[in-house]
Amino acid sequence: MSLPKDAPHIVIAGAGSIGCFIGGMLAAGGRRVTLLARPRIAAEIRSHGLTLTDLDGMAINIGTDDLQVTEDASCLQEADLVLVTVKSRDTAAIGKLIDIHAPADVTVISLQNGIGNAQVLRAALPGRDLRAGMVPFNVVPMGQGCYHRAVEGDIVIEAGPHSLAQVLAVSGMDCRESGDIVNIQWGKFLVNLTNALNALSGLPLYQQLQDRQWRRLMADQWAEALRILRAQGIRPVSSTPLPVSLIPWVLRLPTGLFTRIASRMLHIDPQARTSMSYDLMEGRPTEIDALQGEVLRRAAALGLAAPINAMVVDVMQTAELAGEGLPDLSPKALRAELTAGR
């Protein structure tokens, strides 16, 4: 049901794949939405409108009459609520723009991968209602203004002085608030460690998960990171139906048994790839430093080793420098890199 005309004006700050999908769903649900996007994305939406699809057959078309799209950060002047969806490396920059342009009483929610983006925004925006959030699904850019949600799940945002879940929950995209958002983010962080392995494999995620050798490498990376987080007193909350401690065990199971037990985990589009895959394909910097890099920094602070995460960072940085797209590596090749001590 549409909100009244005096409902909050929502600005999506940094509307890439996730931002366009979330903004489009909100606009389709009657919310007042402006997408603050890069020129290429803004031009594409102006030409084609916005089309949103998902793995369950949803298909929504949003015309430019139903939402605004701009490259001009002055649109933040009219924002009541800002959803930040930029890559981690751009967080400080978008924080400065919000500080310059947005009203003093604007509410800001970070819907970004990685840990620490909300803290960066708080430093740039002191005194604001600033909340962390978690987006469980990934979105595939299909071109010509079409964005496809390839994994399901509900958005979670940090509870605050006033409820916002009802503003962000629309048909086809639910949202809930939580007082334990940090541990929920850490649970999603562990899932996102798979992004780099998926990019290095060159495979669709579903196909990769059907390969036990890839799953074993995912499990070993997950267990290594979880050990380090727990050594710091962090207790991640799973963003999947399985507890975080059981996921490495499930990943290592024979494929037939894994498929039966992890059926909810496998409810993904057969062609879905992680966002890091698209970054490599298009020659953009990846978020490896905000993910595996975070594990390495925490391991170093504890005087612990994290050889798997270190190897993934090394290989990913090499792939970025090569600029040749997806490397199409095998789990055996990555294990060899680990053994070689890179």
C-alpha cells in the first residue's frame, strides 16, 4: 500500500546494483525515492526505466515518473532518509557529501558489505541518527536498467529512536529491526568471504557449490575466520538457517547429502555470481580489503595466522592488477598457492 504524500523522501546514495534494486522496490511500493547514481547508471535508467526481477518469477517495471534519478548530490537536500549503498572504499566520500548537502535531522542507514562502514559514517556525520544494516541478497545487473535478485532474504536494520522497518518493508522485500545488528553483520561478513572465491573460480555460484572441493575451501576459509573472530569475543549471528558453527561441517559433506541438508542455501539463481565477480569482470577494484583484509588485520592484532585468507587476498590482488577478468582458477590451484606460502 502506498504511503501518503508527506511520507519520508528516501535517497539511495550510491545506487549501483543493490541500490537500484532496493530503491526500485521502494518506489514500486509507493515510497518517494531518488536514486543518486553514477552517470552511466543514471543514463541507462532514463533511457529504459527500471526493471526488477527475481528467481521466483517477480517482474516489476518502474518508469521514471515513479522515481527520480540524478548524478547531482544536491538531491540530498530534500532527503528525510538516506540509504547508503556505495562500496566500502567510497564510504568516507559519500559521508562528506551527506554532511554537506543533507538536513541536520536526516536519518542515514548503511546497507553495505563489510564491517565498519557505519562507524566511518558516524565519524563524518556526528549527532545524526546513523544505523547499520544488512542486505542478505545479491543483485545481478542485466543491462538496460534491469536488475535481478538472485538470492532471497530480508533486510535487517539497526533499531533506533524511531521505527523505520515499516517504511522500508514493501511487497516483495521485507525489513525488520534488530538490537543485535553488529553480530548479524558479522554473520553476513562470513558469508561474504565466499565472494572472492566465487570471483576467482569464474563459475556461477550454484555450480561452484555443487563442487565438493570448492566447498571444502570455502569451509576452511570460514572456519579460519570464525576462529579469529571468536578469539576477539565476536559471536556472529547466522544470516542463513544454519548456525555459523555448523556451516563448515555442512559444506564439507558429500554433494548429495549437502544438497539435501542445505536446500535453503541452494535456493539461488543458477546463473548468479557474487558482486566481486562483476567487479573483476568490469575491471573495478574489489572489496577484498573490507572482507579478507579485515580478517588479516584482526589476526595480526591477535598474533595469529590466517593463511587461507592471506592467500585469497594475494591471488585476488594479482587478478585485479592483471585486469583480465575472471581468472577461472580451480580449488587445487588455490591450494597449491597456499602450500607455496604466497
